[in-house]
Amino acid sequence: MTSNKVPVEKRQRAQELHEILQRANYQYYVLDAPELPDAEYDRRMRELQDLEAEYPELVSADSPTQRVGAAPLTEFAEVRHQIPMLSLDNAFDDDELREFDRRVRDRLNNPDAVEYACEPKLDGIAISLLYRDGVLERAATRGDGTTGEDITQNVRTIGSVPLRLREQNVPAVLEVRGEIYMPKAGFAELNEKAREAGEKIFVNPRNAAAGSLRQLDSRVTARRPLELCAYGVGQVEGAELPEQHTAILEQLNRWGFRINKEMLVANDIDACIEYHQRLGEKREGLPYDIDGIVFKVNSIPLQRRLGFVARAPRWAMAYKFPAQEEMTELLDVEFQVGRTGAVTPVARLKPVFVGGVTVSNATLHNRDEINRLGVKIGDSVVVRRAGDVIPQVVSVVESKRPQNAREIVFPDHCPVCGSPVESTPGEAVARCSGGLICSAQRKQAIKHFASRKAMDIDGLGDKLVDQLVDEGLLHSVSGLYHLTREEVAGLERMGEKSAQNLLDALQRSKDTTLPKFLYALGIREVGEATARNLARHFGDLEPLMQASEEALQEVEDVGPVVAHFVAEFFQQTHAQEEIEALCQAGVHWEPEETGGESQPLAGQTWVLTGKLETLSRSEGKEYLQRLGAKVAGSVSAKTDAVVAGPGAGSKLNKARDLEIPVIDEEQFLEQLRDHGIEI
Ligand code: IVH
């Protein structure tokens, strides 16, 4: 084969482009501080690809173009690890961790304390990366610890994996070990797209990472949001590494690897326990899944003295957090009817401890989800509960399906009122068509009306609403204001005193605001923010009730769908009668000031983080929104201010990095008072 001779200036240009692109990757993935705009990066990449196409000799293993994915393989080659990839022993409580520390100290002739490196245990896939003379030669999975699979082509596509080490004096051979994982946000986005496209969705970020790395076609891997975090070394030849684990990781960081920002050195086991506790509290807020903390004796000479047993080192221990996924049995499926008639299948489960609580119900979302899971009653299912998210059934263990497993039959009539259940084409939810005839919808409508952000009727809890409706004492929201003391006091578990308290609360709730009243009506797609925008735009209820869909679309954040729901709602005779009845009963509000002058924080975006003491977070949010600010859940360059209370973590750090003004609760209250809010 002949190839074009490469002119010197082309070779130089290719070299320059390597450096520019490598630096950009490092800034982006390791420093989290990109300097090269994306478009610029893409142009340089294309220039290099063109050069390499013209002069194939310029293509080298460490060229940034080699990340984009290579031709599919038929299978992965086997790789033998020179140094076995071990696993870790687990501890599940403080005592077991103290036990570990005691064993370590016993073997080291009882020093008072041993220093430990503390690192989050990332929930991903262990990887070995072999660098020869600073260039990535091979990437392999852990496999059984001795033999893994060669997934070099796939790993090359991951931006945070350096194809070449950054400094000159690098070891002749360096094996870096770490975890490849999928951040939560990337996972959510990937599944969202898969769901829209009707493709297979992944049950959790770990499975998604594993599935992405197992692709024979690395072009698929290249499109997956994977990251690498380095946590150790294997083989090293031709260089001396530092004598402390944390110092080795810092050296890896200088060579171009990401290491965990939460890594810390603890002076003794008490500090380790404290760290485990603190990270446990931060767990939900971290951008990636962790399943525990790894503690490692920090001194390498001490690690050598301690050595290994079987498959795990004596110098390290994983202290696990409560699992977020557990297996249990699906006992039954019930169908709940929501405020808008949505019929939701709810899994009744054999109670199981997962994510720190006992779970006996989980949502199955809708019919499509049931089909996708292929789940039957009696199946063993995997239930996931991460943070405050409602528990989900994520998969079925088909091999454990009992003989008598039953199909789940989606009802075609409402289980509460018997009206037909209807599905709109293109919409996954099925709805009961009974409207307010359906007592389930009525109950939900009343509960919503009474809720804190709506009419804020103290003491009218869900149970009481159920009782009132079931006893036939309450048929509509306006009926609330006609309840008598006798009626209420006559209910089970209700006395004269609590009946009077409820009537007082009902009386107080009549003095409301237009946004709260609109929100309380429970119009589809009208949340607090939309209710506020509608109120501010129209000033009072009358003009809003008369508004056409076109007029409604002039309101901030109101599109054709919401405009349609609003107009449709006010056209219903029933809704008009209810509003009339509520006003007759004495519900009233002050007209809103229209326009923007009364909104000193209009156009601003605020973030609340950490614990607030005087206010709750939702109160803080409400005040800010009243002043016209948007309240966001995460800090970005668009954030105008951050209110940080005790315990604030990554959001606070990010705000500081971006130099966004940060105030504490005291200063926040002062600002609110300055803007005329009485606290
Ligand atoms: S150290 C001999 N550090 O946990 C030391 N492992 O059960 C072995 N893992 O397969 C690993 N985060 O995939 C270490 N900061 C961390 C880790 C970590 C996650 C995984 C790793 C390994 C498994 C051990």
C-alpha cells in the first residue's frame, strides 16, 4: 500500500491539534473548567480528522480522533491481569468498621490510630487502564479478577479517559484502576430518550454503564454519557510513586485523571465514621450513585505489611449504605384514580426494607410500563427507592416466576365509580371519564383544594376528606363551607373541639389570594407558578374566566395546551356554579396588581440550599416567587443568587466557583423584609 508522504507542516499541524484537543479534554473532564467553546472544539476535531484521512500515517493510538468509535468487533479478547483486581470486604454498621480498624491495628503492633483515605464507593464498573510510555495501550474489565475483557475501543470513547498522560516524566508502564460510571443526569436523559423512542430502558445507572461498555460497536458507547474516576494503581514500572495512597491519586490527577472531589484523609476510625455519616446525608445530592464508602489505610508501606486475604486486601474496607434496590414479591396490583381521573396501577408488595425505609407500595406508572416490564402478579420483582423518589418496580426476575402467576388486567371501567376508562391516543395515561361524579376524583379535588399551597385548610387531612365523602356529607369543594359542627363532630375519631377547630380553619381560609384560589381549583396543568402568572396577567377572576385561548396564550409560560385546559375548565357549567357557590360562601381575595412593577426580583433566578431555620424551603420559595424570582433546583451560570443554610454542599461550592452571590438565611430574611414581606 502506498501512502502520501506527509509534509512537515501537516505533521506539525496534526501535533498542534492533538495538543489543543487534549488540553480541551483535560479542562473539560478533569478541571471542570472548559475554555474552548464546543463549536471550536468540533472544528478542530474535524480538521484533524480530515488531515488523518488524507495522511493515514498521522493516525496514532493516542489521537483524539480515536475516541469517536471504531468498527464493530465480533467479540472481546481476553486479558490476564498481571496483578489481580481484588474486591473489598464489606461492613454494614459502625461496629463492623471499628472491628476492621482493630484488626488493622493489631497487625501493626497497636498504634494509637491509623490514618485512612476515605472515598465514596462509586456504583459503576471497575476498569484497568494500561499506559505504556504515557500512551493508553489497553483497557480491561475486572472479569473474575484474574482475567477480564479487552474493551479498549469502547473506553477510548470516554472523554475523561486520557489517551496520553499529561507530563513528560511518566512511568514506562502505569496501570491505573478506577470506576467507569454514568452520572445520574446523563442516565435520566438516556432513559428519557429511550422511552420516547420506545427502546429498552436501563434499570439504574450502573446497568446503563455496564451495557454501554459491553457494546461491540464502540460508536454506540461513544454516545453514552460515561465518566472515569481513578482510585488506585496496579502495575508500575520505571518510576517510584509516592508512599501515600492519597498522594498517588493526586499524582494521577496531575497526569490527567479525574479523582473524587470528596476524598479525604481521616486521622482515626471515629473520623471515618463521621465521614460515612456525612456522605450518607449528601448521597442524594451527589451527581452520581454511590453504594458506600471505601476506607483505605493511607500509608503504602503499611498496606504492604498488611497484605491480602483471599480476594480482598486487609488494608481496605467498604462500609455500605442501605441498598437502594431489593427483591420482593408482587402481591397484587390495585388501580388508583387521581384528581384528573388518571388511573394509576399501584403495586402492592411484600414489605421490604429498601433505601432506608420499609416499602409496601410502588408505582407501576401506566399500561405501557406494565407491558414493558412484562410483570405478572406473584412475580419476584426488583424495587428501587433512591432518595425521596417514589419507589419503582424496575425489573422482574422471570426465572423465579411461580406457576400460578396472574396477568395484570387493566380495567376498562373505573374501579371507583364504574364510568368508562378512556385513553387518548399518544398519551400513556388512561383516565376515568366520570369527572366529579367519581368519588375518587372528588376526594382528590377536595384534598388538593384544602392543601397548604392552595386554600390551606388546617386540620382537613386526607383521612377526614375520605370520611366526609364516604359518609355522604360532602359532594363538592364548596360543600366544605356548609359543613356544620354537628356533622363534623359526629364522625368517628372527631370531638367537639376538633370539629370547632376545623370550622375555624375553614372560616380563616376564606380570606385568600387570587393565585392560591386559582391553584386550588385544580385546573389541569395549572401549578402554583402558572396560577400566579394568570392572576398577575388578568388581575381578577372575571376577565380570566372570559378569556379566549388566544388571550390566555399571552400569559407568561402559557402555551396552547395549558390555554386549552384553562378555557375548557371555565366553560364547564359545573365549574362556574362551584366558583359562584364558593364566593357566595364568603371566599374572597384582593385583586392582583397587573404588570411587573410590584416585582422587584422579576427575571432573576434563585437557588435555596441547605437547611433554613426560620422559614421552610417552600416558604422561602413562595416569597421569592411572589417577588417575581424563579426558584431553580440547581446552580448554573444563569443563577443570580444562592441562599445557603447549614449543611449546604455541592450547590454552594458550585456557586462559589461561579462567583455567584451567596447569602445566609439572616440576610435573606432582611432582603425579603426590605421588599415588604412581613415575616
Ligand atoms: S478500591 C483492592 N476504591 O468496588 C481495592 N474500589 O468491591 C479494590 N469501587 O470492583 C478497589 N469505588 O469497582 C476502590 N473508591 C473506590 C471504589 C471502588 C468503587 C468498586 C470497584 C471494585 C469494588 C470492590
